[in-house]
Amino acid sequence: MNKQAQDTSQKPFPFNNLYLISGFVTGINKWWAYLFTVIFLMTGYFLFQSAIFVPLMNVLKSNGYSPQEILSNPNLLFDSTALQMDKNLVLLLELGMFVLAAASFYIGLRYVHQKTLTSVLTGYEKFRYKRFWFAFLVWASLLVLSTLLSYIFYPEELTLNFNLGGFLISAIIMFALMPIQTGLEEVVFRGYFMQGLSQIFKNGIVPLFITSLLFGLAHMSNPEVQKFGVPIMLTYYVCFALFMGALTLLDEGIELAFGIHFANNFISSLLVTPPNSVLKAYSIFEVQDENPSSEIVMWLIMAAIAFVIFQLKFRWKNFKLIIN
């Protein structure tokens, strides 16, 4: 248990979840602290984009794209085909923006809120790395298995396009930077916002739904949304967030959700590159067409299997932790 939560365990709390209590008892929990920290976060995120916006726009214009085309479709700025740049260079730029955003968020968390990073990661004294890596391995295994089954039964949907040199560089870039990208999203949505909103609503269930919707909305600028439409993609992202948020509340920490999110982005990017993916790496397979409906069904099956494995492993009994 988080030391501060343990020391104040005799005091009444509006909830009995160690993770929510960790946010309740640590640091400064005033509205202005949340406001300034969010401003720091957004400033760091957009500062990096602003620095590379003009150079990338000039590259696109030199490749025949008009300013109107670029402004109407900002995803072109990170499209390696449109830029005529190496995928790994674009991948490095995409993930690099999260480094500055994470640093800015940490400044707000540490020096405005006066909270420790651990307090928004877990309800326990230390981050539980074994849980993180267990979740990573479970979800990575499910992704590899589903991809192999697709290749065996529907070989026409996947094209083997393996480039060893590019693949290795992609793997190094993502292994170094993707924990920052996925970790920031998990800490902000499943941690920081979840804990903050729980102090307003005095429970976990309302913050779970609000943060899941916010997570979905935050991804609505992704290129796959333009291709397949807001309703189906918002449904996917919100369901994904609800699943990880429920695991966070039930397990009283973001270790499992973080492990799943990292595996989902890292392994799937190395396995298959869809044409509308926001992250394009030198993957093993390429797919020319996507069916988001079937992918959501597959994801639901994977989520159900993962949950059963976690339940067998961790033997959760107090399912009310998701609510209060």
C-alpha cells in the first residue's frame, strides 16, 4: 500500500480503492493544480509539433501538396509516403513528441501538485513490474496468435513484406520511446484524471466512463477515424479504455493496463502495418484493406481471454472496487 494511504488508513474515505485513495491523500488536489498541469502537458505536446510543423509542411509542399490539402488533412505531416521519407524517421518524430509532453506533465505533477509519480501509477508502495510484464506477455501472445491464425486461414489478407534492417530499427525506436507514449496515456487517463474525478464524484464508476470517453475523443484525429468514421472507431477506443480502466480499478494500479497498452502498440506495429495506421513501422506483414467490425470482435475475444487469465492469476474477489 502507498505509505501515505497506509498512514491515513484510519480516516474515512469516500471510497475503499487503494488506487483512488492514493490520489486522495497525496499532494495538492486543488482545481488550479489540475488546470496548470494540463496546460503544461498540452504545451509540451504542441511545442514539439510546432517545432517540426514548418519543416514537414515545406517537405510536403515540395512533393506537390498544397497548403489547403495539408491543413485539411494534418495526418499528412506524419505520412511517410506523402513525405517521401523513411518510415523510421517519421516514427521517431511521432513518438518524440510524447517525450516533451511527458516531461511537461511530470513538472506539473511534481512541482505544482507536489505528487510523486508512483502515486498516480499504483495504490501500492512501488510500481509492480511483474504485473506489467505479465500483462505485456499475455496481450503480446494473443496478438501474435491472432495474426498467425489470420495468416493461416486468410493468407490473401496479409502480405509478407519483411525488411530485417528496417524492422530492427523500428523495434529499437519503439522499445525505447513507446513506453513513454503508452505510459503517458495510461498515467493521464487511467491515473491522473481517474483519481482527480473520483474526488468530485466520490466513486470510481463515473470517472471510469468519463475518462474512457475522453480517451476515445483524444484519438479522433487519427487517420483510421477519417477512413472508417467516428461512430465505429469511437466505440473501439472507448471500449478499449473501459476495459483498461476497469482493470486499473480492480487491480488498484495501472500496471496491467500499461502492460496491455504497450504490448498492443508495440507488438501490433511490428506485426502488421495497416494503410490507415497512425504509426507506420517496418512490420512483418502489410494489409491492404481493414475491416474494423471484425477487428472489434477479435479484440473483444482477446479482452475476454485476457481477463480470464488475469482472474485465474490474481484471484480478484472484491469486484466492487470498480464501483467504489
